Amino acid sequence: WPDAVRGRIPVVDGARRVVVDVHDIDTAVETITGLDRAVELVGLVCRTPEDAHAVRRRVDLPIAVDATLLAGNPQCADIAVLRCG
């Protein structure tokens, strides 16, 4: 299992994070590439690690996914979103 966070991403406030639902990979990529450059990271909500990996390969921003997706493919994101409770 790789490090939960591959790089140290400074997150100042919620305004610099965006969550994108991945229903279609091309649409998700278009949405992300059209974002303001002030965005520090993008959280993906998707069904499979393969979907997250396909998006991650095509964008420049760090990608965050639920830790359960990283278990399926450690290369599908840069940041693990950990949940408790």
C-alpha cells in the first residue's frame, strides 16, 4: 500500500478544493481542465479505480479519491480520502 499522500499538498481552505462526480471520463476531464488555476486538488467521486486512473492520467491537478479505491489500484490517485465512523 503506497503512502496515503504521495506529496504534501497544502490545503488552505475549502475554496481551493473541488469535487467532481465521474459519470463520464471525458466530461470529468473537461470539467477539471476548465477549473480556475487557484484550485489545489480535485476530489473524484467515481465507481471504480479504473475510472479514477483514466481521469488522473489526463489532468495536471492532484486527484483525491476514497481510500477504498486506492486499495484496488494504488496509482489511481495522489491523495487518499480517509473516512471514519
